[in-house]
Amino acid sequence: MVDYSYNSEAHILILASVPAPPAATVSSVRWLAGGRHRGRSGEIMAIALRSLAVGLSR
């Protein structure tokens, strides 16, 4: 897996441009948002990206 952790905007663009099943999208969002090691800001990013992913999958 390629590490894009230096650019969170790229994550949003990648998620927005690549259709994916909801479960895979959510796990990707969790990984892209940095999981536990980023703490609170990572959780907020994950929630925002998950909302975006859910919106795109409908």
C-alpha cells in the first residue's frame, strides 16, 4: 500500500474519485485518517471522510 500520509487533501480526492464498496471505503478512511496514532484530529478526519464516503456510495 502506498503511503500518502503527508497529504490529507490527496486522500479526499482519491476517495472522491474511486468508487468502492462501503465496508472497504470505511476501512480505507480509517487507515487514511491515521487511525489511533493521530488521536482526536484523526478521529474527526475519519468521521468527515466516512460521511463523504457514505454520501458517495448512495
